[in-house]
Amino acid sequence: MTSRTPRYKSGDPVRVDDRDVAGHCRAPWYLRGHTGVVVEELGNFRDPERLAYLRPGLPRQILYKVRFKQTDLWPDYVGPARDHLEADITENWLEPVVPARRKANAS
């Protein structure tokens, strides 16, 4: 069992890839393209998308618990702003969020 080094750690902002997929997929459509924060790394598992097609599930994927603000996911959400949704998402679906660069003051 080969172990991979996690790319993300708790507190890291991540974006769920919004690629189109034909067939079985473990990234819910309503999370694709949205930004969340890694809550924790859950471990190293065989890839469920490959296992669904009776393949060995390799390479293994790191699974993360990612937290999303409900108000970011649902434009008409009227609940408290502190409400969130947590989802388990494999690393191959996550992208780092690069902070916006500040523009230098024009002199």
C-alpha cells in the first residue's frame, strides 16, 4: 500500500474542479466550481471512481473533509450566515486557491 503525502492541510482554501464527467463521479455537481476550506485529511484510500468500474482503484487518493458556506452554494439561502456543509472529497478533485495579488499603487 503506497502512501501519498497530502497536498493540503487543515485551513487551506481549495476549489472543487468544475470539469464535466461522463459516468460515475464522487464530486457532487453542486460543489463543482465552489471554494471551501479543508477541515481535515481523512486518509489514503483506493479511488472510488475507478472502483465503481471494477478497476483496482489505483493510484490511491487522499480524502479530505471540506467545509463550504451554505450562502456560497445556494444564492437564495436564507439561513444563518454561519451555516455550512461538509463533504468528503478526494484530492484529484481539488485545486489550490491562490490569493489575489494586490495591485501596486500607481505613482
